[in-house]
Amino acid sequence: MKLAVITDSSATISDKYKRFDNLHILNIPLAIDGKTYASKDISAEDFYALMAAAKDVPKSSQPSLIELNDLLKNLEIQGYTHVLGLFLASGISGFYANAFHLQNEFDRMQVKFPETYITSSPLGYMVETALEGAVRNLSFEEIYANFEKQRDGDAAFMLVDNLKWLSKSGRLSNGSAIIGTLLGIKPVLTFSEDGKVELFEKVRTVKKSTARLKELLLENSKPESHKIFVLEARGGEKTQEFYDYAIAQGYKDVEIVDFGPVIATHLGLGATAYGMSLKIF
């Protein structure tokens, strides 16, 4: 078996795996104040600085379907026998629906683009696990089964600092955002079963929402079976607080990671989250 793994730049992937020749990352373009940026080339902090100074809300576009098609053709020419495509949840982006038909266009490769229902570090960890499976000489069926286990065992719960970002991105009406801000509502967000970012709970005050996120960590993961990502987009003191709490509860594999430009575009600056990923190896 010769396996290629394709993902997009919404996935946060460690430098070790980014160097793998069989990993390919499609760019998600981002636009701020009329200028377009390649999300896979700009650092998170540089993009956050652009967001902080922007006059208008940033916008994201889909990866290029033509680029994906050309990549698959080249992979077939290079003798790859299997391709696993793990992309941003279809509930967030229409790219998955547009790319779906390409799975059946290549006679000499088995191509699978399963729904991931998540993004950012949990998505990146799925990618890393698939790449590691190939290193360990697992079969494609075993690698795919491990992906499904991770997908079923993953969860993420997010806090946003300001409701204006959700309003401007079209995920919350402007009137609701104004009322929510006046009432001090700090919503807890999660990914729905079909991969959409949705309201999980309405919580009053930062203190209560922070406490609720800690409860959700314990309710949805276990120290012995999960890798924990503390995700942030300039999350400030809450980031360290969430990290310290996870360590204090016995979690050994905990990492602070930036959301990255694509997800920060939707959640806004000041967002924090727990991402919980099932460990395979």
C-alpha cells in the first residue's frame, strides 16, 4: 500500500508530520479588508493582528476543487494506491459536498473522503494518526477503522469572548448578539452531529462559563484515553487556567494550540476551547 493523506489548512498539524511527503494540505483563502491571504502560509499571531486591526469581519473561502483534482491525478501517476481525505466539517464549509464526487474518478486508487464533523487540532490529530498508521504498516482498512474510532470519540467545547464575531459571520442575528452582550451571556459552543458549530448552552458570566467548560472536559473524556488540546485565539489567562486544570485532573497529554486563522475567522479573538481527541497509539 502507498497511502496519501489530504487535508486542508483548517487542520492544526505538528511540524513533525507536516514534513511527511505523503501529506498534502489544501489552502483555504482568507480575506480581510479586501486583501486575500493564504491561511496555510500566514502564522496565527500575524493573522490575529490583522483581525484586531480590521475594519470588517474576515471571510473564508473554499479550497480549490481544481487543485484537489489535479493533486489526485498526480498521486495516481506517482503510484499511490490509497488516498484518505480529511477535511473541514461539511457543516462549516461546502467544500466537502463539492469534492465528494472525486472519490469515484480514479480507477487505480481507492479514494475515501469521510465526514470528519470537526476541525482544528482534533482534525489535525486524525491526520497525524492516519500518517502514523502508514508508518506502522497498518492496512488501509485498519487506518480507516482507527479514524472512525477517533471521530466517534472526539469532542470540542468552545467559549467566545465577544458575540459580535458570531453575528458578523452569520451564525447569530445581530439583535441576539446585542441582547446577549447586554445580558452578559457567554455561550458554550460545540460541533453538532452533522459538523455545524452550534449553541450548546447559554451561560451567564465568564466565571460560570469557565466552570462549565471544565465540567464538560470531565464528562466527555478520560485521562487514560484522550489527548487534550487547549485551543485559543489570544485567549489570555483562561488558556493557562484550562491547561492547569486538565493537568490537575490527571490528564498527561495536554497541549496549548492556536485555533489558527481559519477557525479564528469564525469564532473571533479571545475564543478558547477544549478539544478532546481519542488516542490510538
